[in-house]
Amino acid sequence: MKKIVSLVVAFLLVSTSLLQAASFDVGALPKSKQTTAGKYLSAQDAYEMVVKNPGKALFVDVRTPAEIVYVGIADQVSLNIPYELDDFSAWDDKKNHYKMNVNPDFTRKVDDAMTAKGLGKSDPVILMCRSGGRSASAADLLTKAGYTNVYSVYDGFEGDKNKEGRREVNGWQNSGLPWSYKLDKQKAYLPK
């Protein structure tokens, strides 16, 4: 009886998180944060989904390793797999900083992580970047690769900018969710 009650509670918690994600107003998001699959979570929703259903989803921080070292990482992240990597040999004139290239190992690393957790392409994958743009692009890449339950954290780790240009509006850090500067070697991105 106790096991049945636990299963029912777990089902209700997952259903609630999925309903919140499904009722999100996509039109409020800039195009750069929209995904082809249309699945989104706020930082708070991502936290609740991972904490209430441990081991049932892969939660990936898609920022560069340098961002994680200098800005911090969410405690609940499964691991860091950067969607893009810095190319310090080239300059992006449009963005006025070093060029970034899509990580050629991104999908393979996600596949490996899902397999290691005993998860398949229909299980939830939660992606988070700084503020929702790269996680959306990464979600599209995984959707093309056959993943059917990929969520982008639309407010990201640092959140959106306020009128003064500081990232203080929303996001993991500004929501008071647990994070730290300490990186666990098991979560670190190590190429190849």
C-alpha cells in the first residue's frame, strides 16, 4: 500500500510539472529562446522536477566550462556538456567577442549520459544555459537527434537583464535555488 501511494504521489508531481510546462506562454519568449518542440521550464520548475523525481531526468548545464568556473553551477545539475565551445583563434564581429562553435560531441555526450543513467530518448532531458538562448538551440539539436522530451530552461542560470543591463530578473541564481562555485569532477566536461 505504501509503495502504491508513493507511486501515485510521484505521478502527480510529474504531471503537475508537465502541466506547468505545457501551459507556458511561448509567445512571451523571444525567438532566440523558442524551440521546435515547444517544451519549457522555468528554473524553479526545473528544480522541482529534478528534486521530486530523482534519477528520472538528465539535467545538463550547456554553458562553457569557463562560465561554470567563474559564475557557478546549480547543485542539481547532472553534468556539464557545453553546447558551444569558445574558439579563441577567431573573432565574431557581430557579437564582438571570440567566436563560439557548436560542440561536435554534444549529442554523443548526451547519448552516453542518458545510457549511463538507464534513460532513453523519450525520458526527460532538461537543458540550462546562462539565459535560455543556447539551451533552446541545444534542445532543437537533440530533438533532431530523436529525443522527444527535451526541455529548455527559458530563464537560465543567470537570468534575463534588467533595465540597467544586470542579470537580476529571474533565473536559477536569482530564484534562490541551490548553487555553488564548487564543481564536482563527476559533472565536469572533459572532452573525449
